[in-house]
Amino acid sequence: MAEGPRNGSEGRDDAARLRDLESRLSELSPKPKAKGQMASYDQAHVAWRMVIEIVAGIGIGFGIGIGLDRLFGTTPFLMILFIFFGFAAGIKVMMRTAAELGRTPDPASGTDERD
């Protein structure tokens, strides 16, 4: 059946053995080598980030365009114009994200440098 309740010293011994086992396993397991700032992210996260950047740019442009259209009474003109501005801004931010993937850390200065 089950063992009886343990006293405090047995629990501390178990905890110490567990910490020792974890430290030995961490020494033996290979550590991933990160290439750049975004090397720890998998490709799906980066792809979703880029999609969100474009959609957010278009949405913000749409909102600004609708607001200015109502303010000035130029119904579709400014909305369409700012949707294109938002799309361009989203593409620019997306390209900056893609450029982060190509950076490698410079160990001497602690900054990223371009390949």
C-alpha cells in the first residue's frame, strides 16, 4: 500500500537528490545555440507576427481614414488613401521583422550586426 507520512528530513533528502539529478541532466543535455535575437522563436510565431503587423496597419489606416472622412465629408477618398498608407506601414514593419531574423549577435559589443 502507501507509505506512511514522511518526516521533514526525508523530504529534504528527496529534494536534494532531485536537484542533483536535475543539475546532472542539464549538464548532459545539449544546449541550443541561438543565432540571432529571434532564433528562439519558431517559424509559425514569426509568420503570425508578420500577418498581425500587416492586418494592424490596414486596420489602423482604415480607422484613421474613416475618421477623417467623417470630419471632412470626403466619404470614400481618405479611407482608401489611408488603407494604402496602413498597408505600406504594415509591409515596412514586416520587412523590419524579417531583417531581425538575419541578424547575428556580436559578442564583443553585445549588439546585433548584419550579415
